[in-house]
Amino acid sequence: MKYDFDKLIDRRGTSTYKHEFSQYYFGSDDILPLWVADMDFETPDFIMDEVIKRANHRVLGYTVPSRTMNNIIAEWIERNHNWKIHTSWIKFMSGVLPSIAVALQTFSSEGDNVIIQSPIYPPFISIPKANKRNVVFNQLKRVGNSYEMDLDDFRKKAKKGASVFIMSNPHNPAGIVWERETLKEVAEICHAYNILVISDEIHCDLVHPGHEHIPFATVSKKAREISITLMAPSKTFNIAGLGVSFCVVPDLKLRKKFYDALNALHIAHSNMFAYIGLMEAFKNGDDWLKQLKIYLRGNFALALDYINRNIPLVKPFDAKASFLLWLDFTDMGLNSKDLRKLMIEEGKIGMNNGADFGPGGEGFQRLNVGAPRTVIEDALRRIEKAVNNRGL
Ligand SMILES: Cc1ncc(COP(=O)(O)O)c(C=O)c1O
């Protein structure tokens, strides 16, 4: 079956995050919102049909996941990421972010250092701060139009003492697929200095054709002993509105401590549609996902080509995963506030502000290309217009 990713769907009037918060985040509703990290594509039929069927049953009482759910998750991970896990390692959660928050509360104390690698998805900064942890930035190193980890700096910061390292694998916002050797070195360092690794792998199913996601816990025995992996079908199948994710913790001691904490809070569950979404996605999603990745790659190709030809002041990063395009506007010589104002007022385009991603993010914007191609073409024209009107 051929899926239609070109179909335009008006999401306004459905309490969509990106529309509801436009006024708050950009000070305007008159923008093309390509910021929040979900996609504008239809959630696939093999999920929708089951959700609708369940709703039509008309009794929305307490519901538990199917007994086969953990098997389906384990099969998906083995099939897609070559990682053989035991079903007892899995725990369902409504979201990756609450799992990060509980892991921080369980494995660190107020005032402890928490290492993150900026520029980074903003909640990696705000969640430790909200929990009164001390955020230590191990800034990524620019290499061409991508980043590498600065492992010397990482080692120094680890040696000074930290309880937790939160890693985005693949990396949001730059779409980096971390290599095995890099992950191995991270494991060596964190093991040596007794640092828990929270490996947020929410974008892992969206690694582009020709690239391979490497789950952190698979790179070595040490990695497996010190890590909590967080995954979800929410980005992959555009079901973030259902509240669906899961944790995988191979190490028995870590697992017991973490899952006891989740149980104590009674939060390791969600709603009936979340369970259906996860099951149907992982049972039936292979072909849809294959086509989606090809479509997304087409969007990246279009954006990179357009920007390189028409907006040479902007440097697009070369993402190898997911649907986020990290754009470097630093050659324009504007501060973050003026750049943001220019994009909103002249371009009427709503992207995430790079400065929110911590040190190294200033002068950048993050464009979501998980939308029909005509929308991306429109976005690119708006960015071009804004850059051309910079002197006005
Ligand atoms: C790296 C990363 N982690 C977590 C999340 C959010 O996860 P959840 O909605 O499951 O809490 C996002 C969403 O953009 C993300 O990019």
C-alpha cells in the first residue's frame, strides 16, 4: 500500500499544541508553526481503525495493556535495533519526560551535578533545574554542519563528580546518530565515575535510510550496567497525543530501584488508546515507517538544496535521524532576540529558538520538516524572505 504524506490536514481547532501555544511562544497566531516536535501527517489507518473501534464500544472504563504488549515491544526492538531484550526489563510509561524526572529524583539528590550536551532539547535543561539539580553543560563540538561529543571535556566534568548524564540518542536538535565508539567511550567514563546514563532514544525509529541507531545499552557490559533507556512510538507514528512510552532497564539493581520509584508514584500507566496505539504501531508499522522515512529524507533533501542555493547565509545541519532541521543563522550577525523577531515578523514562520537549547544554540533555529512537502516549500520561502528583509 502507498501512503499519502502529501495530504494537507488543518490541525487548528483541535487543541493542537503548536497552534494553541503560538500566541504565547511567538506573540502571534499569524505564523506557519513548524516548531513542536510532532508531525502534520495523518496517524496511520492501522492505528486509527483500532482506536475508533475501541471508542465505538462505548464503555471507557479502567483498561490495562494487553498481556502480549511487552512481547510486541521486545520483538520491535530486536527487529529494528538488533537488541535482544527480556520482557521483564520493560515498563510502560505515559511519557519519556516523566521517566527522566523520576530517574533524576531516584538517582540523584538536590544540588548534584547532572551533565547534558548542549545545544539540547530544552527539557533536558529545565527538568534538572526544576528538581534543584545543578546543570553541567558539556557543549558539543562543531564539525562541519554537525556536532561531535567533546569527550575530553566530558571526562573532566565527569571526574569532578556528577550523578546523572542525560543523553539524546539520536540527538535532538541536530539529528545526530551517535557512533558505537563514541557511546563506548561515554560508557567507560560514566562507569568509572559512577554516573547513571539516561539514554533518551525517543527518535531512534526515525533514523534515516542508510544509517543505524545503536542503543546505548548494547555497546558494552559497562553501558548495560549503568543505563536506563527510554523509547516510544509517539514520534515515529505521530501518536504523541496518546501519552505513550516505555523504559528498558537491563540491570537488575537499577531496574528494581527505578521501577520501585515509578510504582510508588503509581504513574506507570496511560489510557486505553495509548496501549492500542503502541500495539498496532509495533505490529503493523514496518511498511508505513519505511515510506515515512523516505518521504522525510525527501523533505530534508529539498530543504538543504533550497537553502544552499537561495539562502547561503543560513547553514543547514545534516540530520541523519528524525524530522528536525537545525539551522545556523550565525553568519547573519544577529543576536538571538533580533533573529527570532525577524523570523516571526518578516518571515511569519514559527521555529524553535536556538537560544532555548542552551550554550551553543544562540543564533540557531529549529525547523520541523515533518509536514507535507508543500508546507516545507512555503516555510523555506518564508525563511528566505525574512533573511532578505533583514535590513528593513
Ligand atoms: C529527545 C526528546 N525526548 C523526549 C521528548 C518528549 O517525550 P514525551 O512526550 O514522551 O514526554 C521529546 C519531544 O520532542 C524529545 O525530542
